[in-house]
Amino acid sequence: MEEMITKINGWLWSPVLIYGILVVGLIFTFSTKFMQVRFFKDMFVQLTKGEKSSSGVSSFEALSMALAGRIGVGNIAGTATAIAYGGPGSIFWMWVLGFIGTATSYVESTLAQIYKDEKNGVYRGGPAYYLYKFTQKKWIGTIFAIVAVIAMAALMPSVQSNSIAGAMNNAFHLPAWITGVFLVVLIGVIIFGGVRRIAAVASIVVPFMAGAYILMAILIIILNFDKIPNVFGLIFSSAFGQDKMFGGILGAAIAWGVKRGIYANEAGQGTGPHHAAAAEVSHPVKQGFVQAFSIYFDTFLVCTATAFIILFTGAYNVQNESTGKYLVQNIPGVQPGEAYTQAAIEQAFPLAGFGSGFIAIALLFFAFTTIMAYYYIAETNLAFMLDGAKLKVSIRIMQVVFLILLYFGSVKTATTAWALGDTGLGLMVYVNVISLLFLLKPALVALKDYEAQKKQGIDPVFDPRKLGIKNADYWEKRIDEKE
């Protein structure tokens, strides 16, 4: 089975997808005239805007839900794995993906707001919804919905629970099955509480866990201040094949930087739009900006924190996948992933078990909130396909299946867990990124409208009819009710 999954991943993550993601991000960057630079101030301003309602959450809560999904195992184990197989240069390509991915995130999140629905008293939206509304063909939206439910409920949670179990075992010698049971009980209590409980927990946990982790990276940089020029020089020289040691793995640096970068920040994956649609705002672009900002936070703060923790301490190995030979072997016997970060902190703070314990707890918070976000996305896509009694029954069945697979993920081998996660990620990226190329226009029209209203000195309010955007049913209904 593992061999079959590996072959599927080889096809999904071919150069077509790797470089295609970069090309699409550049198209959106130029189409929006570098919105990630022009509207950087607006991103900050909109973080505190938007109010809760009976149907929606605040902009900040929606951001926290999105960060809960984005900040996960990919930021700790994923970044370490990128260095292990792509070398230090992979970090540069993660930064590149983060920058252009901000425009991709804006497009998909704004579309989610434009074409969202109010269903059973809750805002729902995402790729399935905007594909259906834009084309008026539900079967097209259903394709993404099916892929999302399979990926979010069955394939990708295994990576999160497996990494938590591995870190807990490394740090506290806790058997994987105990960690699995703990996760099932804790996640079960939260997901049975609904979307508002997920938003409330995420808005508290995400800022706390990210702040503590970034602080750790800053302390390590201060302790190794003299190494700053060398580390940055190594990253940039390796990224372009100029470093003697890593020059032969330039292709791997790009591939692993993009592959693990998109796993970490999820730009183009189609997950962020689900949280964007849940926000209560007066104009879709506002939440598009907020979600775009989350890419900056995820990539340039959290992923970079992991990279610096590892590179400044030198606690990493680099292996050429083609030959199997090690180019660097600073920590012999340590497997790629969260163990690199644990070893790095152990070197920086030589207190018995401190590094392993800190990363185990950080990873628990990171992956825990990601698992919650995965469930919410799976439920949202079920709500797209079903309604009424069928939806209620299906949600209960999915909750049980989700928890069972979450447990099995914690006791699987790491190789199998990551292979399943990469398959789920690849499927979602293919469907969503291709779709965005055809749906770009409404996001550009909305951006132009937002900019025009801001120049007039008024708080932007969205009216799809005036802009010629069809099938934005929620917004049309909202305007009709006000009038």
C-alpha cells in the first residue's frame, strides 16, 4: 500500500504542480498589481474590524481559525524536512512561495466571501461554493467537496496526530496509543460543540502558541548573533545552486521549498477560504486581506522561526534523495522532522529534556488546532453536498470516522502518515488552483471597487449587482433586506 501511495504522490507532486503553483501565484500577484505590498497597511487595519453576528464570526476569529489550520506540523516538522532533503536553500523558496502565495490567498478568500451562503444559521463557503455559484453547475463544486472531505477527514489529520505522538514519545516516552486516546477525547469534545467553539478555542490558543515559539527562535538568534551573516549567506547561496556543498540539489531545494511551503501556509490549497467565508464583514475584500496577512504570519514568522532554530544551531542533516548520500550529517541517527527542532533547542539550551519537551508541547498546540480546522473544513463541504436530516446524520458519521482515523494516525509509521497527507494535499491543490485561474475576474473587480470606495473616504460596502457580479446570492439578499 505504501508503495502505491508513493507512486500517486510522485504523479501529484510532479514538476507540473511544483512550478505551476509558482506560476499561478505570479499571475495573481501581477493581476492584483502586487496587492500584498500595496495593501499591507489595510491587512493590519482589517484584523480588528468586522463584528460577530448570529451567523458569522469576527475577522480576527476567522483569521485565528485560518491560522489554526495553517500553523501546524508543516511549520515544525515540514520545515525541518524541507531542510533535510532540499538543504538550507529550500527556506528561500518557502519565502518566495509565501510572498506570491499571499496574492493567491487573497483571491481564493475573497471569492469565498463573494459566493458564501447562510445555511442553517451559519455562514458556509469555500471552493465548492464558489465553483458552483460561478458556473451554476453543482457537480463541479461537488468534485472539490468530495476531495476535501476525503483529504480533511481521512488523509491529512494522520500527519498531525502522528507528529504529536512522535514528539510526545521522544520527550516523555509516552506510548503512541495513549496520545491517540487523549487526542480523540479532547478533539471530540470540541468538534461536537460546533464552529463557534472551534473559533473561540482557536482565537485563544493560536496567538499564545505562536508567540511562545517565535520568542524561542529570537532567543536562539540572540545567543548565536555572530552567525547571522553566515546563515543568511548559506540560505541564499544554496537557493541558487551557488554553494559548493548543496549546488547539486538545486531542483530539490525548489521542490521541497514549494512542497513543504504550501503544506505550511496552505495558499492555493483551498482550506483558508472556508474560514474566510465564516467572517462577518461589509465587503469581501476586507476578509481577503485578513486571510492574505495570515500567509505572512505563517511563513515569515513561524516557518522562519523553525528554520532559524535549526540553522543557527547547525542541528540538521541533508540527504541527496537521488543518491541516498548525506551531504551534511551534523546529527547522525536523527530522523528528519520535529526531532531536528528538538535537537536544535537541546543544543541551544543544554538542560536535560528541555528541547524535546518544549517542541512536544508546542507541536501539541500547533497540530491540535490544525486538526480542529481540518474537521471544520470537512463539515463545511458536507454541508455543501447535503441538507436537512441527511446532513445531520452524515456529520455524526463523519465525526466518528474522523476520530477513529485520528487515533490510527497516531500509531502509524511517520512515512505512511506523511505519504497520506501529501496525497490529500496534492488532490486539493490541483482542483482548487486550476479553478482559480477561471474565477479570477470577480476577485479583481471586488478589489477595484474596494479601492475606489476607499479613495472616496467611505467604508467599503459590497453590492454585486452594481459590479456585474452574478449569483452572489447572500449579498443580494442582504441588500434587499436593508432596502
